[in-house]
Amino acid sequence: MRFFWLGMAIASFVIITYFCIVQGYKTWVYYYVFTFISLLMFLMKTWMMRRMKHHLKYLEEQQNNAD
């Protein structure tokens, strides 16, 4: 799912930039919000995966210390 959001960010950036060039900047500039949101989702997913990895490592250490 992480790479889905990265792909959506890249695809929307390319498509919106194309339409900005062809049809005018004023009409399509607001759609960059979707690119920004997709990029934020990618970064959030990456951060949460890293956080979960550290948490699982912590839980494993706690369990090993308890034994």
C-alpha cells in the first residue's frame, strides 16, 4: 500500500502538470492538493511501518528479559 501512495503522487503530479501546460495553470493548480495528500499518505505509511518495527523489537526484548 505504501508504494500505491507513492505511485498516486507521481501519477497525479505528472497528469496535473500536463493539464496545467495544455489547458492553463489557473484551472488545474488546485488539483496539486491531491498530489500533496498522496505524498503525505506515503510518508505517514513509511513512518508508521518504521514505528511498528521498533515497537515489535521492543516487545521482543521485553519478552526475552522476562524469561
